[in-house]
Amino acid sequence: MSRIGGLLRRSFGLIKEHVGTDHLGNKYYLQPEQKTWTGRIVRAKRMVVAVNPTEFEYLEGNIPSEWDAWIRGRRKQPPSIEELVKNQHYREHIKGKAREVDERELALQAKEYKEGLVARPAQTIAKGHAAATSFGQPETSEEPVSTANTFQPGSWIPAAKK
């Protein structure tokens, strides 16, 4: 097989081996270290052919973490199906425990509020944005309310022309 592979490499260029496919449909390939017909050595590469190839539509989680570790060279062997299933069950178990902890925390917080052990957070209502010139000012009016050194921008609007 190595003679045939070598002949194919020299004849048609580089060969890539299909290593696996994840549950999302992404396909993973290994391009082993090869010699081209000119004698140049091409380093081994790991690559993924994504189901959704457009870069702007990529979201975190489109490639499972086990396959991501293999692609980046943090692990030598590609993940097995058993490993992927085991890790998925573990993630679901951890998410369930986190949900339980959140529910207990909310119940404890509600109990503390009810018993008066903890004060409720203060609710503040701001009109407008702090960067606006009229922030914290009363409504604008047509009558000037300040002059000279005490003039506040946005505190007075000239009367409309009649």
C-alpha cells in the first residue's frame, strides 16, 4: 500500500486521510508528512471541513472540544466515539448539578428576603443617559432658567417662530 500511496502522491500531489466525523457533520482529515514529486517535504497537517464553511456564521461550539484539541495538536490521537459520548454525558450531568445549585441559591435568597435578613437591592430610575447634557435636569422649557456663568446647555429651548 505504501508503494501505491507513494505513486499516487508523486502522480497527483498530496493525499489526506479521513480520520473521523463528529455529531454535527464536520469531517476531520490528517495529511501525513509527505514528499512531493519535486522532493520537497510537506509537514503533517490536521484539518477540518466544516458543515458550515462561512467564517462569519461560525459559532463557539461548532467544533466539539475533543476534536478541537486534536486539530490544535494538544492530543495525539483523534477522539473515539465512546470518549465523545462519555464526555457529553458528563457535561449534561454538570449542567444539571449547576441548575440545582442555582435553584437552591434562589430559594435561599427568597427566604432571606422574606425574613428580612437581607435588604432588597435598591432600584434606581435614571431619565436619559449620563452623557447627555440634560441628564438630571428638569424638563426643558421655553423660559430661560440660567444666564451667564450658570447657563446649562439643553436647559432652554427658544420659542418656535410664529
